[in-house]
Amino acid sequence: MSGILYVMGTPIGNLSDLSPRAAQTLAEVDFIAAEDTRVTLKLLNHLGIKKPMVSYYEHNKRERGEIICKRIEQGESCAIVTDAGMPCISDPGEDLIKLCAERGIKTVVVPGPSAVVSALAVSGLDTGRFTFEGFLSVNKKSRSEHLQSLLHEKRTMIFYEAPHKLPATLRDFYDAFGDRRLSIVRELTKIHEEVIRTTTRAAAEQLADGSIKGEIVLVLEGAREEEKKYTLQDAVALAKELIADGEKTTEAAKQAASATGFKKNEIYRELI
């Protein structure tokens, strides 16, 4: 009988954030697929758990993916973990899940901390709709194309960034998007956790000196809706359309005023 792959979130900084269910899962699985076994060993030592591990990362994912799947198909259970947060989010675990789906292997998620959602929650920006953009490419052409594709994106955008690349990214944000609200969230759940609520312009001018360190998430305001500017003639034309549809003159003037910002009396005078 085939085993199960548990897709398990791990702390992004504070080890106390590991859930009791996650700890129990680590204790019960037959083996663990870890992005970096040295990092996962620290977590296991913290929990007092000893468990066989196999490394699974970007450069060995094809070979190790096959090995992991065969072991699961033979009845073993496995937990896949990344160094911090949820596997598969900007992480090669995505490929292992796809492989399991192709082979009919059961996958079970054990939710845990996520830097994406955590940073969004404390950003102070709109959270109703958002898009996760991961890391920007270091290739200048690909990077530029990525940013250009987002110029009219209205949803809040979330990026991961390394501290040594942050100065260039802050300047690129201002060059591409103009002045927008930006939250720089660093070292989430750690001792030096910080949320810097600023703008792209201020960040490019004041924070692109390389002084910001640590694990960084950037939360960028989406494109603002352009407010249409109406003329009095527009307002009168709207009122006339309403009258043609059966509205009384006073009611049409009232509705047109509400839609355009002009005073009802101004529109009414033009109508009569």
C-alpha cells in the first residue's frame, strides 16, 4: 500500500511557531525530504526527534524526486520541508508535488508559517486581493520585462528579496512604478523583526544604501484606479440619458450630481 507525502510548513524564524500537529508528523513519518538537512537537523534537535533525512533541493530535485516517490509507493511516509515556511512557495518542492500528482501519490498538507501572508498582514496595504511575484530575476532583460508586465497590476504585489540585491530593486521599483506605497518587512518572527512603511521614492532615496539586512519581503501597492474627471456638460448629458429612460428631471439631476460631483442645482439649471 502506498504511503503519504506530508507537505509541511516550518518556522520562518521563531521555532515556537511550529504547530503541535507538525511536530507529531515529523515524529511519525518514516523519513524527511529537506531542502538543507543541516537546517532541518536543528529543528529536529530542538524537538528531540531523530529521523532519517534525504536532501531535496533545486539541483538534485529530478533524481531525488524519483527516489522519494518510489519509497512512498513502497509504503513509506515522508514529510517534505523547506528551510523556512511552506514548501513549494518559491521552492523546488513544487516539482515533487507535481510528480506525486502524476503518480497518484496521496499528499496531505500540514499548514505552517508563510512569509508571504505574514508580511502582507502587517504591511498596512490592501489585503483583499494580492499577487505573489517571488524573486526578481538577476538578468537585466528578464527583470525589466517582469516589472513592465506589472505596471497596471491593481492588486497588492509581494516580492521576496535578498539584502545584497535590495538597493537595486528599490531603485528599479521607483523607476518602473513611480511613487507608490511600499512596505519593507524584514526578519519576520525574529528578534530584529521590522516593518518599514514607506514609499518607492523615499525608499530609493533613503534606504538604497545597503544598510537593510536580513530576510526581506517587499509589499508594493497596486496601480491606483484613475478617477474620471467630469465636466458640467458630461453631467448634463448623463442627466438627459436618465430622463430619456423615464426619470423625472429633478431625480435625473440628483443622480447625475451623485455620479459626477457637480451640484444638483447646477445640472438642473442647464436642463431647463
